[in-house]
Amino acid sequence: MPRYKLVNGISIQLTAEEEALRDAEEQAWADGAFDRAMADLRQRRNSLLSQTDYLALSDNTLSSDMSTYRQSLRDITSGLTTVEEVNAVVFPEKPEA
Amino acid sequence: MSTYGNLKYDFTFPASNPSGSLVLIKSITASASASVSFVNGSNGVVLDDTYKAYKFVFKNIHISNDSTRLQFNGSTDGGSNYNVTKTGTFFISAQTEGGSTIFQYQGTYDLAQSTGVQVLCQDQGNGNDESGSGEMWLYNPSSTTYVKHYTVLYHHYHAANYAWSNLIAGYCNTTSAVDAIQFNMSSGNIDDGTISLYGIN
């Protein structure tokens, strides 16, 4: 299906050269799906870790449940090889502090 | 001449916009569009020294492909090539409907002297009721003395069901006039939504 661009409100069909360029961009995007999924997973994991960082300070004793929770978060990216596996990850339940 | 205490100042708004208010230049509504461009000099679009600052307003940008990113690039040759060198930063704040939050500097989408696109959002959803809205300012794009700063606030429905805000700022590192701006998605089309261009002095 041909693509169209809007230039100042005027719809113009992409040239063959523009179509080829866009195809390459779309392919590059598709090829990067796993890396993007992992980056997104790490982003959300890091945010959850940071929310309990204060409990891991040296003047506090981390509970066993919290220690397990934080280790589970750190390990959550292990062994993932496909986008489907990444999307199926379920974050562990945060225990009471 | 106006006075305020001991201060005296003299300014004159240009005849094209004597009130100094936002002036709508052009609204473009996407319809399965691979890109939306504003190019100075035709079909009522100005992107030159007519105004000192330009504001793009995004209204309910709805996209074809799930988990893709709105992005922009600039041109200094009337839209023949969108490859202006840019340096910029990217912050996010987000919250799920269940209350989980994220607030992060997101270096992944930073640009450092890159001619590639500036990402304006992260992984927007494409569900029937999902869209994104926001604004982008471009300052003095016709300057041949200074770089051209841009600031963006874009909020969207994230593909993972977050209310997701992006704060982006940077500059087009060129002393050539930027005379065209193009928006597109990292993959797929902008299926619906309006981008309006305003000017202000």
C-alpha cells in the first residue's frame, strides 16, 4: 500500500526513494524490538528498585522478604531472549517494609 | 514609550501581529499520514522571521502501530532534507491507573550532535481510545546568529497503560535558518489528530 505524507496540509504520495527510505526505517525499528522491550523492562524495574533503596541503607537492617523482593527485581531480566518473554514478565509483589 | 518606576522602555510590535498574541498559522489533520510537515513559504505556512517564536500544538494524535514514538526533525533547505544537527535531553514522569509511578531522566532518547530524529514520546498506545496531546515551542528559527532552541511537553497514553508525560528540550545546532519541521512515527502512520502551528512575537 502506498504511503502519503502531508506537507502543509497537502497529501503527497511518497516517491520510490522515500518509500525505500521509510521501509529501511521501519525494518530498523522492527529489528530493535527486543532491545527496546528490555530497555523498557529495565526502566520499570529500576524505578521499583529505587522506591525501596532507602531500606537498604547501611543503618537499616533489610527484612528477608524485602531482600528477596529486591533480588528478584535485579534478576528479572535474566534468561529473556524474545519480546514475548519480556512482555510476559510479571513484577513481584512488594512486601511490607 | 512606556514607564514603570524609573524604567523606560520602548517597543513596537510588528504590523503583522500588533497585539503580541498567538496567531494561528496552519492546522493540519492527519489521516493515515506517513508524516506531517510544515514548510515555510506555501499554502499559508510561514516559518521564518515573521514571528520570533513558533508553537506546535498536538491534539489527540492517534497512531496506527502500537508502542511507537512520535518524533520530529528539522530542515534548513525547505524540506528537501530533514537532518538538522540537534542536542537535547529527555525526562519522563508516568503513572499507571493502579498507582505505580516512574520519574526518570531518560538518556536513551537524548541527542548529542545527532542529525537523527528527536523522539517526543515513549511507546504510545494505539487502542481506539488512546492518543497523545501536547505542545512544542521552536524559538527564532530564522536566526542566522544563534542555535534554535526547542522545548516540548507531550503527554500520551502509553502502550503499557500509563499516563506518560515527556519533557524534552534541546537545540538545533545550526546558524542556518530552520524553515521546515517534520513529524512522524518511528513506525507506521499518524492515523488521526491535528497539529496546529502558531506564531508569536
